[in-house]
Amino acid sequence: MKKSKYLDLLASVDVMNALNGGRVQPRVKLAQRDDHREIRVRVPGINAAGIEVEVRNDMVSIFYVMEVVSSGTMIHLPYSIYEKQQPFFVDVSRINATVEDDELVVKLPFNELSDGYYKKIKSK
């Protein structure tokens, strides 16, 4: 049976996790508002301002980066908290993030399609 190329990676991640003292569990709260969706993120031991948000096309990623020294080399390890494709009615160009009470608050505003789309098409 051929060994998966990912087994070594998974084992090293587990070792890095143990050497770093373990990994904390992020708290993610999702809420639906009238004009936007909201994601509230808190990670124990991580400053909320250090949590990053990226939008690529319609994919929203929320993560933080831990720095680890291995053999004298600084390694940046990203830890994913949230990654999800956004629906058509979220205006990804207006997504923003703020820090409130030690939480990262990401707002995903709706666009004009949030109330639905209707078009009557007549055949020619």
C-alpha cells in the first residue's frame, strides 16, 4: 500500500502543534441582520487586530498567522478560522472588518439582489 504524501505533513503539523503548546479553539459567531451578515471572531491569546481577512473573488477567508522558529528559521504558519464562498447577494466589494471589545467583527453587506431577482422574459 502506497503511503500518502500528506501523512508526513499531518504528522509534522501535529508535532508543531504540540511543541507550540497546542492550539486554541476560535470562537466564531454568525448573525443575519436586515442589511448584512456578520461574523464575530475571538481567538484566545490572539489579538483581534492580528486576525486577517481576505476576499478572493467571492471567497472570504479569516485566519491568523503564528510564527515558529525551526532550525533557526522563522516559519509563518497560517491557521484558518473561516473560509466560505459568499452567495450572490453579498456585495464582496464592500466587506469590511473592525475590532470591537477584543473581537474581530466582519460585516458582509447585501447588494440589491438580497430581496430576490425577477425578470419576465418574452420570447421572440
